[in-house]
Amino acid sequence: MLQLNDKKNCCGCTACYTICPKSAIQMKKDEEGFFYPVISLEQCVNCGLCEKICPMINDKANISDEKGTIQIGIQNRNLKKRMESTAGGAFSLIAEYVLENHGYVYGAGWDNGVVIHKETRNAEELKELRGSKYVQSNLNNTFYKIKEKLKSGELVLFVGTPCQVNALKRVVGNHEKLICIDLLCLGVSSPGIFASWIDYLQGKYKASIQNVEFRNKRFGYATTNVRINFENGQKIEQKYDSKSYSQTFFKGYNVRPSCYECKFRTIPRVSDFTIGDFVDIGEYSKDLDDDKGTTLMFLHTEKAKNLLNNIVSDFTMIHVASGLSCIVGGKAKQIQVPKDRNQFFEDYKSMEWIDFIQKYVPNTWKSKLANVGRLVVGCLPFKHKLFKLIRKKKSASFRKNIESVNRDT
């Protein structure tokens, strides 16, 4: 039976929940709002399957036909889909191929303001699954559903964090009909804090939230614009209310304990594809650096390479030097644990939302001026050049911070 003595040793992947033959494990939110397995001692028969399946305490699952990872920059030729995506629209390319071949796609979508993994066989529904969601998705019974689909010989695409893909591969094994995409992941944030933020926004603006675009491209790819879309058609963006939640994440407070030092970042991967932002595309290709988004893609398996060859007419790409041992500029650590992280979550439990959020990400005059400045610059004819400079500066700062975190620990 799993003994969860340290939250750093659990990523909330649902593998143990899925595999338990007695349904003795339930996924429940802890005091920080993250999902963890809770085991019923009355139902547990000590079969040991939960320990054997756990990706955190076992080696990486099922690394299959690894023959050398290829690294590319890729853009979807469909501009509308690329603009709806966080980066270059690579997920849509692969997902549409799966759907055209009568398969199923599983990715993070929305359910009444909650981020959950959804199943679709409809290309129109892929729009909901595009884009970053800076919160731990609720997988529910996703792994079980995929296992049943594969047993029936169906083609399946699963998109998730590296730990989720590892967990799924431990549950179902290396199945020829399973295609996996994992993400260049900075970590996941608390569904509990996310729900509090959603509740606050819906109360203040007196409308239900349809979705959140954490990487809306109104100001181009170079700079982040968080847009909140309400069901009544109202939208808010470039406001303190819309940006405050994501700032708790990027400041390192609102991060799952296991994510501060991730064991799933390195190559070789168990996924077929790894995708993420190609923020440094300008250093490799001036033609692709159009400020509309480019995906940095790693192809780890022959399955991935063959799939991409089948849809080569649908995208533009460049090859990038391969042979990396880690992904996204560092070792296992990407984020420094804030010294007052424990106090952050204590305050979350006891304070009103607006007071709590003002304490940790205050709405300063500097941030107010930056928001106004971005709106003004967004109207200028040379805005993309200026925002590209901002993107380059942020990218350099990110790499420097990762090097510092790994050097000092």
C-alpha cells in the first residue's frame, strides 16, 4: 500500500486510482487544493499494485523504440488554428490526423470553469483543448477509458504533462494504437486556488466563466495576455483581476510540491512527442519569427516521425540541433521554492481572496503602468518589434533563473 509521507513524492497522476482492483483509492483535494490519492484501509487488500504502478517511485515507464530524438520548430499552416493555440498549433495537426483516422483525442478542456481532461472525436471540439491551462487538470477516469479504447483496437491520442504521460504508459503499456504528447511543463498549480479565483471573478462580474485564455495572442506571441471569457459575452484582459492568478504561479508560490524538482524532464522521454513554446525561434529562423507562434517539438519515436511524414503538407518547419539531455534549459529544477510558501497556503485558507492575492501579488503602480503601456504599444505600427525585444529579454531571464536555481542547490 502506498504511504504518502511527503507530498513531494506524489504528482497526483491517478495511476494508482485507476489500477486499484477494489476501488479503495479516491482522488481528493488536500489543504493546498491539489489532488492526492486517499486510500480506504477497510477496502484495501494490500495487493501492492498501487506501489508497482506509481511513476514517482519506479523507473520511467516503457521507453520504447527510441532511436534518437529529433528537434524541430513547427508552424501550422492554418493561421486561425495557430492563433487559437499557445504556440504554433502542433497539437491540432496531430489531433486532426488522429480524428481523420477515426481515433479519440484526450486533452485538457473546460467544465463550468473547471479544467478537466475530455474525450473528443469531433474536430470542432479541438478548439477547447488548444492552449495552455495553468492548473492541474482533473483526469477523473481518463486512464480507464483509454485502456478500454485500446483493448477495442481504437486509435488514441493523449496530451498531458510529462508525469501524466508516464503514468498512462505504466497503466496501458506500449500500445501501438496509443500516441502520447507531453508538454514542456513548468509545473502545475492548485485546482483549489484556481477555483477560488474563478469564484471571485464570477461574483465580481456577475457572470459565469466560459474559459480562460492564459496565452491569448492579442499582443502577439511575444508577450502574455490573459483573457477571461464569460458566457454572457463579456471579456476582461490586461487587468489585475485577469493576471493575478497566473502571477502566483510564475512567482513560484502556487506550484505542486513535486514540480519544484521534476524527475520527468529529461530525454529519453516515454512520449512520442514533446511540444512547447519556441520562444527563441528568432535565433534560428527569421522567416518563422512572425510573432504568431511557433512550436518547439521533439520527436522521440519512429511512430512520431512516421505520423509527421503523413501530414507534412500541413505545416512549415525547420530542424534544430538535437542531442539534448534535458529539455528547456536546465536540470531537474526550474523553480525556486519561495521561503514563505507555507505561509502562502496558510493565508489562502484563512484570508478573503482579494486580501490574500494583494498580499502576494500586489497591484503596484508599476504593474498598472505596464498594463496601460501594453495597451498603448499594442496600437502602434511597430508593436511586434518591441514585443519581440520583450520576449527575448524574458527568455534570457528565464534561462538565467534556471541556471541559478540548479547552481545554488
